[in-house]
Amino acid sequence: MKNAVIVILSMALAIGAFLSRPCEDDFTAFVAAQGIPDQRSLPARLIHPTRAARNPIEGAQFCDRILWVEIRDKDGKTLYAGLFNHWWDSTGRMQRV
């Protein structure tokens, strides 16, 4: 009986993860809402103030897994992971979509 309850709860958890995983449009909206910080040094920003900041998802690949999604850069390094309608960055910080 205990094993049946564990199996049922595990299946409910897996179904919840599958149904609530974020999509590519959610990630685009997430990045747009956060803004793209300018990573240049202060003198470089003062010399060239109109230069556009580098887009972190430029050239990134959206990898759709069964229970979660990953955003990877050109080198294959995971930038963000999405699960249960939340995004985790490479440092482990979680943010809600």
C-alpha cells in the first residue's frame, strides 16, 4: 500500500513538472522584463554610451527536455534551466517567470 502511494505521488509530481515547464516565449519575456545589464566598465560606458548591450540569448539554444528546459550558449554551457514555471541561472539563483 505504501509503495502504491509513493508511485501515485511520484507520477503526480512528474505530471506537474511536465505541465508547468516554461516555454521559449516565457524565457524571452523573462529576459525582456529583467533588462540586459551593460557589462562594460565605467570608462567604456562613458566613451561609447550608445553602444547596445550584448543580448545574453543571442545564439543561445533552447533545449526542451521532458520535465525541464535548458538554455545553452554556443559552447554548450547551460545559462538557465526552467522547471515548475521558474528559471534558475548558472549560479543557482531562482526567479519566478
